[in-house]
Amino acid sequence: MRYKVFLTETAIADFKKIALDILDVSKDAEIAVNFVAELKAECNRLADFPQSGAIPNDRNLICRDYRFLVHKDYLIFYTYRNGDDTVYVKAAFNAKLDYKRVMRTIK
């Protein structure tokens, strides 16, 4: 079964913020665009392998069925359920941030 990958508004905003942050540091739009494309490619792999992400150590996130992918210095949080044909990408951010605190604000 192939899943649909849906980017939530929060995830889309996160990708834009990541691109702007990389642009600010690198001063190169191509680097920023390419990196966000890499993140989105990771998300698209979930269409075939939704269980490939790690399960977080936080009980609250486990209860909410979150999994996450690691790409370089970034985390991508998502949910999916067996029987549902959609993976919901909920958030993406730098792994240096406290993911438990960031994820508390995500619905």
C-alpha cells in the first residue's frame, strides 16, 4: 500500500523558516532551496515506508502516535495510522531545539 504524504500548515511554515534561516547564514538561495527539497524528499519516502521513522522517547508524543525522521541536523515529526492511507507531516525543525517543548505546541 502506498500512502499519501500530507504537509500540514505548520510543516509548510517550518520548511519556509528553515529555508530563510539557511539563506540568512549561507547567503545562497540555491543552498536553501536544495536543502528544503532534501527534507521534502525524506517526507516523500514515507509514502512507501511510513514505519521507517523512530519512535520518540516522550510518552506524550508516543500516545499521540508520533514518529520522526532525522535528516542532517533536522527532525521531521509525523503521524500515520494503519488502515489510513495518509502520512501527516506535522513539524520540522533543527535538532538542537528541545523537541519536547516544540512539539507541545503542535496539534
